[in-house]
Amino acid sequence: MNICVVGTGYVGLVTGTCFAEFGSNVICVDKDESKIAALKDGKVPIYEPGLDEMIDRNVKAGRLHFSTDLQASVRDSLVVFIAVGTPQGNDGRADLSFVRAVAKAVGENLNSFKVVVTKSTVPAGTGKMVREIMQESCTGEHKFSVASNPEFLREGSAIEDFMRPNRVVVGVEDEMAAAILRDLYRPLYLIETPFVVTDVVTAEMIKYASNAFLATKISYINEMADLAERLGADIHAVAKGMGLDNRIGSKFLHPGPGYGGSCFPKDTRAMLSIAQDAGGDLKIVDAVIRVNDDRIETMMDKITKAAGGSIAGKTFGLLGLAFKPNTDDLRESPAMLILDRLIEAGAKVQAYDPAGMEAAKAEKDRSGVTYCDDEYAAIEGTDAIVLATEWNQFRGLDFDRVKSLVKSPVMIDLRNVYEPETMLSRGFSYVGVGR
Ligand SMILES: NC(=O)c1ccc[n+]([C@@H]2O[C@H](COP(=O)([O-])OP(=O)(O)OC[C@H]3O[C@@H](n4cnc5c(N)ncnc54)[C@H](O)[C@@H]3O)[C@@H](O)[C@H]2O)c1
């Protein structure tokens, strides 16, 4: 089957590559010429474990192609996936301008029956909008079907998530589109992945409802962590005790500096507008956002206290910049927010992230920040270490070496990577979250 994936970002590139791995003939399209040029040159523009090899294999097999020519790519394809960004607009709503532009171009190039599938996270009703835009821009000569196939992959484990998802959600207008998408996902069907086949608006809502629920779990455990600190309880034991109840589940009960990344913050905010536009409100999601927004302040209080009551003039070693391990994505990363707050407060920061350094340097000029070559260089001569992203390589620090490098042995562990007792026995002043 010939398919085209429009938008070659974290979702589009993984989607296109994995469909090629399934055996389809895939063209990945992006308007960003440098991205496509890099891909054609064998360079992968994002950091995602395992992606390079899979791209290389499928390009060599002749199943995976890259192009900036949206028109030709659409014309050559039976299925068009829209995987462009849907960033937060000024009013908190999802900005659908990229989706609109693609829908218009697909309509203009409708030369045969096609299934047009939104993979981007889009508000309920977007499928209808895509249909209207296409109807206006096409000649009316050919039929098309609009579908929704929201993506649930996580950056850092995107390939595994795509190849072995908990479920595939497909929202369709007709049986023909359902059959085509089922065929496309046939390898997952064969391993008995649950498929939720529903209508378009329901599929669109499933994505937001899922993300908001996951964000709720995070804000909930973070509030509990604050309470545990006040009560002298250990949040890890609390989370374990809670999570063993199957109705609750153990996942996403890890306290920290709040959720970040390219999805949860914007999707929870967009959800409030979606509810408002539909004449309702979402009190729980609203509270989830407020708890998360307060999180950085709580982390800064922790850092200030651990650093002896003031930040100005101190040097911090910041371990981690990405919003989570195994990605170079800095979008709404708590670590980046903390970096900026430390600088604003007059500190110097020595930062290191295994994958996010280039993106951090490219983002903006930050005086007061030294980007270091590794975790030990970032720690050298500092008044305190802030562990902000739990990369595996920060889990096994050589503490004899760390102690010999720092000015004072203070560890502010915002991801609870280390055990408080062990750190104290190593001679560190240690602060975690919720214990
Ligand atoms: N990143 C994630 O972990 C994740 C997970 C699930 C869902 N999503 C959703 O998937 C969508 C894409 O997210 P992402 O992180 O991959 O975004 P991204 O910013 O990494 O990539 C989007 C790409 O679309 C391209 N683009 C924009 N307009 C275009 C056009 N008219 N023609 C061709 N290309 C165009 C951009 O150049 C960019 O390369 C969003 O809706 C997001 O919410 C993301």
C-alpha cells in the first residue's frame, strides 16, 4: 500500500518508518527543507533510540522515501496521514493552522479515492473541519474518507510503543476506511493488539481524555508528595501501596518536578477550551493544570532551601535538560524552566544533558550557563547538584569522584533517583521529592 505521512517530526517520522517496517511503501513529507535534506543524506534530525537503524534498513529496502513535494506525495498515495504539529495557540486552544494547510493541499491534489487520517492530536470536531476544507478545495470528482488515528507513543520509547501498543484507536466514517486502516496495521492485528474502532469524534476525544487522565495521575501524586513531606511519610512507599491496587495501577505515580514535554501541557490546556466551546467545563483538568503550574515554584523553594537559603551567586550543576530521558525534546521541560529560574535568580549553571545540548544552545543565548561535556564537568566546583532528568547515566554516579569535584556535597534530586539514607551515608546533604 502506498501511504504518505505529512509532518516528519517525532510522531510522523516514527509512524512513517514503522509503517515501512510493516511493509508499506511510505513517503514522509515535510515543508522543512533542511529536515528532508538531512534525512535524504542519512541523518536523523531527532534523537530517538533505534530510529536510525530502522530508517536506514527501510530506505535501503526501497520502502521509505523523503520529500518536500506534498502535492506529488499525496497524488501517489492511497492513505495520507496528517502528523503535523498542533501547538498551543495564544488563547490556549490547539493551533490547527498546519492541519488546515495540509487538508487544503490534500483536497487540491485529490486524484483518486483517499483516506485522510489525522494522527496529530486534534480537538474533537477537527475531522469534520478537515472534511469541509477538502470538500471546498477538491474538484468533487473523487471520493475521500476522513479518519482519526491518534498516536499514543512516548518519546524515548517511540518505536517499541508503535510496534507494540496497548491499543490502536481508529475513528472512521465508513467501513472502507476501517478496512484499509486495519490492513495497514495488519502486523499488529496478528499479534492481537486491541483495536478500538469508533467514529471520528470519539477517537479524537479518546486521545485528549487519555492524556488528561495521565496528567491527572502526575499532579495527584505530586500533591501527595508535598503532603508526605509535611507528614514525614515516604511517597514511594505510599505510591507502591496505592499502585498495587489494580484499580489504581502502579504507572505514573512517580513524583517529580511536574509534567512537561510537547503533549501534556498543551493538551490539558486545549482540553479546557474544548470543554468550554462545547458549553461545559472540566474542573478536575483545571486543577491538574494549576497543580502542575505551581510545581516549578515548589521545586525552586526546595533548591533555595537546600542551597542554604539563597540562589544568587551560587553555582549549580544541572543534570538533565530534556523533559524526560532518551529524548532531545526540550518543549516545556521542567529542567529548562528550572534552568531559566536559576539564571534569573542570579545563579550560574553548569548544565549537561546526553541528548538535549544542541537544542538548548539553539533555543536562545543564556548568559550564566555553561554547557558541559559530561555530568562530571557539570558538577565540578558547584555549590549544589540539581538532578532534573533521570537519564540512566545519572543513576550510577561515582560519588567519591563527585565529592572530590564539588564545592559542597549537596544533591537536590528532583526525580528521586537516589535513596536518601545512602546519600546521607555518603556524606551528602540530600533533598528528594516527597520523602
Ligand atoms: N511528540 C510526541 O510524543 C507526541 C505523541 C503523541 C501525539 N503527538 C501529537 O502529534 C503531532 C505532531 O507532534 P510532533 O511532536 O511530531 O511535532 P513536531 O513539531 O516534532 O513535528 C511536526 C512537523 O510537521 C511539519 N509541518 C508543519 N506543517 C507542515 C506542512 N504544511 N507540510 C509538511 N510538514 C509540515 C513541521 O515542519 C515539523 O517537522 C502533534 O499534534 C502532537 O500533539 C505527539
